[in-house]
Amino acid sequence: MIPDWILSILEDGRNLFGLGGPEWDVHVKMTDKPGGNAAAGGWALVNSKYLDADIELSVDLDNNRTGRAAILHEVLHVALHETDDMVDDIIEQLDEDRQEYFHTAYTKAMERTIQRISRSMEQFIYMKKEVEDDSHETPE
Ligand SMILES: [Zn+2]
């Protein structure tokens, strides 16, 4: 069972990052070990050829800035996966002794980028929503 607040953020993320249509099949599962790692907030396995993704989210996520950003983080991995595939194809063309270096450098840059965007998107979306929600409570 996926909590409603998580479903709502997944939908926001999909719409925001261009995965809102029916093309993408995104399956979500709650677990105590996303991708087999108890310390991870989430994990995504993406097949961009068949537009199919499995996202695993930690049952420990809370509806706070960190938790919401962790969910957006995984949705961003899905959204940017075509770039991962392309870079992997390019890396395969390199000499074997250079492949690991470039793979590590790319992964590090991509994780930082995704982390930065998911945190700022979280702030942007949910600060705005809080302001909207507050305005409904104010009698006119
Ligand atoms: Zn990541």
C-alpha cells in the first residue's frame, strides 16, 4: 500500500518531468531496502527502450522536505535515463581501462545534478502549495 501523499508527489514529479502521459509505465513499491540497501531513500530501475520503470521507495520516508525530495529524485532518474543510456553507449566505445573512470565521473555528476534539482523542485512545488492551501483557509 502506497500512502496518498507519496502517490501525490509521484504524480507531481511525473507531470513536472515529462512522464505524465500514458507512454511510461512506472511501477512503485514500498520496501525497507530500496534496491537492496536499507540506508537508501529510494532506487529506480529504468528501461528507457520499453518506457518502463520500477521505483522502490523506503517505508521510512516522511512527508517532509527530505522525503519529498527523495521521491522526486527517483522520478528524475527515470526522466533522465535516456541520457544515461547514451552515455553508457559512448563509454562502451572507450578503451577498457578508461571505462570505469568515465562511468564513475558521469554517475557522480548525474547524482549531484539530480539531487540539486530534486531539492529545489521540492521547495518550489510544496512551498507554493502551502501558500495556496493557506489562502483557502482564510475567510474572505
Ligand atoms: Zn540517485
